[in-house]
Amino acid sequence: MRIGYKACFPARSALPAALAASLLLSACVTPTAQRTSSWPDNIGRTIPAPTAPGPGQNPTPGASTAHTPTPLYSPPVAVAPPPKVLPAYPKSADEISSQAVLSLMKQARSARAAGQYDQASGALERAQRIEPRNYFVWSALGRVYLDKKLYDNAESVAMKSNSLARGNVYVELENWKVIAAARQAQGDAIGALQAQVKVDEIQRDLAGG
Amino acid sequence: MMARHMALPARKSRLVIPRSFVYGAAAVVLVLGSIGLIVFSFYLVSLDKDIRTRFAGVRWALPAQVFAAPLELYAGLNLDAGDLKHELERLGYRDSGSLEGPGTFSLNRQGADIYVRAFHFWDGPRAESRISLKFDGAGVASVSDADSGESRDIVRMDPMLIGSIYPQQQGEDRVLVKLEEVPELLRDGLLAVEDRDFYDHFGISIRGVLRAMFVNLRAGHAVQGASTVTQQLVRNFFLTLDRTWTRKFNEMFMSILLERHYSKDDILEAYINEIYLGQDGNRAIHGFGLASWFYFNKPLGELRDHEVALLVGVVKGASYYNPRRNPVRAKDRRDLVLRVFKERGLIDEAEMRAAIERPLSVAGTKQGGVERYPAFVDLVKRQLRGQYKDSDLTDEGLRIFTTLDPRSQEALERNIAQGLAEIEKSRKLPAGTLESAGVVTSVGGGDVLGIVGGRDVRYSGFNRALDSRRSIGSLAKPFVYLTALEQGDRYNLHSMIDDEPIELRLPTKQIWSPMNYDRKLHGPQPLYMALAQSYNLPTVRLGLEVGEKAVANTLKQAGYTGNPALVPSMFLGAVDVAPVEVAQMYGTIAAGGFQSPLSAIREVTTKEGEPLNRYPIRVKQTLPEGPVYLVTWAMTQVMRLGTGRSAYGIVPDTMTLAGKSGTTDDLRDSWFSGFTGDRVAVVWVGRDDYKPMGLTGSSGALYIWSRLIRDLKAKPLDLIPPPDVEEQLADTVTGLKADEGCDSRLLIPYLRGYAPQSWAPCARAAESQPMQWLREIFE
């Protein structure tokens, strides 16, 4: 069996294919900076992109120019911690949600205040169907599932919100609180502590920033 | 004295019946009579008991009602005037030019007014209301209250009734109505035609019999029946349809008894809910409540004169006067009924004429009733099984609120039906050769939005979407590549993989030597390109490097429930999976590695609206987000430059899509599965007899899939890298870091920390590198 895998350099025979690909691909080049979301495109506005350096941006050119030639695929380098400058993330759902979704979130809030958790999660699930990537909605769902003692689900939904929030610390703070509480309730003390550390970290950053 | 006449009497004694005999006979008669009376009393008592048991708790087995997801109207909704009209008509709303009552609307290009029906949702009742909509270029621009003009944030339309769960054999189905909900014309008209003396007789009507005879003789044919409504009810309730004297006899006494126990209104209400009014497959349509939906797709309260007359006419013989099968006969009967209405002063001359002018206006197709989406209702039943007893579902009138999105369902049905016909035509296959199945789900929530189990979308038999487990071919490849991409230290999207022949000795001693679909070798391929072009050899190579076990694990984490044999052919999709499970697996990728178990149900309530069960959104992260993002990116390349690229002849360029084609050996199965920002769709095309049909995933299923995506009005995929992914320009020749100096460069996502650090030779930045200095010496 001859299994080999070449890390990078295309063998001679690959060149035509690679060239053909490159012709097709040259059109795909996009600037890295402005990446506005098309979500939720149905409400006629876009989510403001984080103004701070985004995760996709290249490190400053030149930083690596002093290096001697490195292997083509360098081993993972410890990445410097991202700068602690807080980008202008939306602080509340108002900034990224349509009126319909805000209205459902409001309904959910009052239902939750009245202890009607089914009504609250029902309203939020309707909102989720309208704006499936609205991380404020997912975050609020996590809180209601926590109220309903659906701990496992509460944690997962909060994680889902974190994943969609793409670094929005305001939402992540709430989510980690839910995660800590859900883990605590399930008897996962260590997990709860880890989540609490995240909460503390974010709170510290927010206080410092 | 007696003795004196003893001589003659010999003869006479034969004539004279001895007194003892008379007494004896009398006694016998008396005893028999008494016995008869006792038997008769017992008979009556037993009839009475039957009647009361049947009537007391009433009384009907009520099949569970299954509702689609409601349409939500709000500013920003992507729905134009044409779409809205279609939606409203599907809900049985009538374009009446002005708002005449619940279930009516008026509409033009600029806006619409809708009189929204009252409805009892799972979370409470919603009163009827009148709303106004305005449209702009993008869809709904505003929603407001039609009376006050105040803005409304969101309005839930009443959901469509899509089916019911009734017993398998001789299923009776009905939608219960209360007498006060029955339109006056229906109630009075029904009695005018069926039983004019209803409020005067005691169960049977001698006058009715005589008058019916007279009327029918004069008309020359049967216009009126002689049975009272009470008798008809009894017949429907307890008796068979054979025409025997015993039955007539039973019917008569039961009718009288029924009248003694119950009020006229109770009896009439029972009649209105019980009477047999049509047949839909093996489902019997009982009562006017359901018949109104079955024939006109709207609630009883919204029927107009000619529609009421048709239903009243059908009472006489649901099969003979079936308006779908025998429209001419049904119209004659309806018009006759309209004349009776007029004659009895229920409508005036002008109303009668107007009504007679109208066509039957029966909704749906020849067969079609409200049982529209059998494959979906099948899924609903399976999901409920185990949580509810069969009898709960068929008898208790549960209300089941589902995830079905009629728009997605309709798009799926239409594109499968049209697509198969077009493919057959262009490939010169005999019409009807191909079969198909399809599934549409939401991204993130796990809602099943639409499902088609076969080419004949109304046929409730073999549900291929759920039960046809076939090889998925290259649909398995993204999971092989995902498994590799999880190892950031070994692979990235531009890692080069050989496209060279492979020969493997299988445990069975056979030699397995897979080939590329085009039977050619293409030289080493960047990983993403190998997936985009669906090359088999690089995939097997990669699969062998990461191992069968790891790939099987990825398949399972994505939602595959089977146990794949750990053999290399697994990398090329030698795994049998049903379309719905493919949707589950691709849904996990679409949701960034978060799996939501697919669900067809949102809520279940009792018939009174008390919530019984909710099905919250469930998610669980089962695959790592970063690698899932990378493979999703590669799947967008499938669409842009690989086997899925023909989709962009159908959907606009701005619609970012991710997908993968699948083809099995000898072209037996043609698959396409993929997703947008908010929809996952899977389409399978093949033959039931497993014969080759000459279609690849790209030439068969993709044809349907891309048209489906266009019609779903889905949102484009939003490629925003997660925190553990960074993007970097790559030189497409070397895969190294590129800048504007490189002619052919591509922005590629990498797991954070694993992007190549060295500059490609073409990069401007590379010129200051020592390499350049070295090169200059040699130059």
C-alpha cells in the first residue's frame, strides 16, 4: 500500500490542476476587513461588524519577515493573547433584532417574570425561527431552559449562543453565568468553577475596559 | 241434569271445548303475552341502555388534529403580494374585495387587509382581528391594526389543518361543532330538506312519510326522505345499512326512546356531527364541521349559500353526489336544495339565482381533502408513538402543532414532481421510471419543514424519506475530510493529497481498487479541491490516514444512527442512510457542529387547548466548531467550482451555498445534500428496483435541489469564522502565505495557529526574506 501525503509543494503533475484552480479562484479573493453579516437580512439592516481587529485579520506583515526560512507548515505557535480592547459589540438585542423578534423577547420576559416558562420558551422559539442566528435570543432561551430545570439543554443553548456571538462579551458573560448555574445544578462542581472563571474574567475585562 | 244429556253429548263433546282447555289456552296466551311483554320490555330497556351509553358521555372517537406551523406576519418578512395571496388561499381565506368577516381579505400590489380568524393556539386563545399590511420591494413593510391603525409587531395566522390521526381501518374523522356555531342557513336548510316536522314529531313522523310520498310522486323522483333526522341519526349511530324489517323496527323504537331522553337541540347537534358526508381513502368524513374543511377548506361559519346547499345535498348520498367525482350530479342536487331553501323562505329569489350561478367551488384535487401531506403526518405519528397510546391519538381529539412549513413543503413537492418529469424527458427515460424523496429542515432548531416520501406526494404508502436506506455515495466524503481537518497539526484545507491508484487487500482476500468517477488521475490535489471535485482516490487515501474508526465516529457524532462496517469503502459512502437521517447529519454541519435532533412537533394540547407536551429546541455540540467551519468552507467550493456548480445557473450568485453530491456504483442512486444559512435540504433520486438509471448526483438530484433552494427563499450562508479559526491569503500554487504580489490567491480559513507562516515565492513580502537575498546572489 502506498499511502503518502505531501505536505504542501504540489508535485509537477499537480501544476496544471492547481493552475486551473487558480484561474477559477482568483475571483474569490475578498478583502479581509469589512465582513458584514447578511443576517438578519430580512429586517433591512446588518449587524455592525466588530470594529476591533477581527479574528480573521492577518498579523502585521513584517512580523514574520525577520524569521529564517521556516518549514512550509510551521508547528503551532503560541498565539499572543488578543488585545484587551473591547470592540463595539452590541450590548442588547435592540441593536441587532427586528421589531418582531424584540416583541417576542418582551413577551418572553413578562411570561418568565410570571413564572410561565413554557410561554416564555415558546415565544423565544418563535423568535429563533425568525432570526435563527440571533445570539441574544439563544441566550435568553438558555436562561428560560435553566428556569425549567432543563440543565443539559440550558448549557448547550448557552454554548450555541456563545458560538454565534463571535466574541460578543456582553452576551458571553450572561451565557457563562447560565452554564455555571446549569453545571452546578447537575453536580458538576469543577465544570461550574471553570465557567465561573470565565464569568470572572469577562467581568474583569469589562471593568478594566 | 248433566247426566240427562249424557246420551247425545258424545258427538257434541267434540265440538265443545272443555273449559279447562279454554283456561289453559288463556293462561298460555297470557303467559306468552306476558313473556312477550317482558321480552319487549327487556328489548326496550336494552335499546334504551344502548342509546344512553352511546349518547351520554359523547361520544365520538375524535382523531387527533394535526396543524402546520402558523405563518407569522411581520415587517421585514420576505413575502410579496402574490405569495401572501397564495398563503391566504391555502388557508381557505377568500378574496372578497372588502373584509366581510373572518376568513376574508382584500389585496393589491401595495398592500392587503386581512380579517384574521380566531384560533386557539397552544399558548392560549387568540381573538379574531382585522389587520392591514403594506408591501415594499423587499416584502412586508408594515403590519398594523386595520381599525386603530396602530402598528402590530407580529401577527400569527391560524395554522392550516393538515391531517388527522384516525384508526387504520374504517377510520371515522370529524371536527366537532356546537349547534350555536352552525350557520342558521345550514341548520334550517338541513331541516327543510331532511325533516320539516323535526321540532313537532316524537321521533318518527307519519306526516313526514305522507308528505315525502306526495312530494316525490309529484316531482317524479326522490326529493325528500321519509326518515326523520332522529331516525337517520339512530341509523348512523347504531345500525348497519341493510334494509331489513328488524332494522326498521329497531330504528323506530330507538328513535322514540332517543326523543324521550334528549332535547331536540341535542339530537340535532349530534346529527350535524355524526352524519356521513364523504370518503377520503380509508378515512370516513363525518359531520358538517369536517365536511366544510374537506370540501371547501374553511370553517363551517364561513360557508356561503351555495356551499351550504351542497353540503345539505350531499347528506342524501355522499358517494352518489360526490362533488369531486360527480360534479354535474352534485350541482343538480345543490341547485335543487337551493330551490327548497327559497321555497321555505330561507333565501330570497335573488340570492337563489346568484347561488345557482356559482360553480361548485370545491377545494383541492379530485381525491384531495385535508389529508395533504401523508409523508409528514407519517413522521408525526412515528414521533408520537411511544409517548401516547394509539387510542389517545385516535379518540381524544388531541391538537398537534407541528413544524411543517407549507411553503417549504410545497416547493419540495413541486420541484420533485416537475424535476423528475423533466429529467426523464431529457434523458429519454420512460415516464414514471424514477422515484424520489426529499427533506427540508431548519438550521439550528431541528424543525422538519417539509418531507416528500415519493413521487406521488399524496400517496401515503412507502415513505422513502424515512424508510428507504440506500448507499449515500460521496455524501459521506465531508465527514472523511472533517475527520482529517480536526487534526490541525496534520491537515489544512490546502494540504496536498495524492491522486494515485490504490489497491487494498480486503479481509475477504479480495483486492479493492477504487477509481475516480472519470477514471482519470489528476495529480496531487489541495484537500478542498479533492472534496469539491469529489475525487475518490484522495478521499480513500485521506480516510486510510485518519482511520475507519475515526470517520465512523464523526458520522455518528453528526447524527448517523447505524453501525457502519469499518471498511475503506465507507469513505466512499458504502453506508445505508435514509434521507431524513442525511438531513440530520448535514444539519449538524450546517449548525456549526451543534446537533439538534430533528423534530416534527412543537406542542400537543388536549381538545380543550390544555397544553400536554412541549418539544423545546434541543441542541448539543457534537462536532468541533473550527473544523466544521473549514469543511463548510470546502463545501461552498463544491458549489462554486466543483460538482455542485451548476446550481448557480439557477440560484443567484449572491446566495452562498454549501453542499455535496452523491452518486453510487453503476449510477443507482443520485443524491444531493446541502444547506443555506437557514435551510438544510436533501434530495434523493433513484429506482425502487435498485437498477441503474444513468444519473449522477449532479445530473439528477442537484437538478431538483437547486430549484428547490431557489424557491425556498432561503437566506444565504453567512461565513463568519468562529474564534478558533483565522483566515489567511494563500497562494493557490504553493499553498503558502500570499499577498497582492501573487496573481492567484485565495482567502482560506485555518484553525488558529496552524496557518502557514512562510511567504509564497510570489509574495511581495517574500522579497525581503533571506531567501530573496540568496536568490539574488545566484542571479
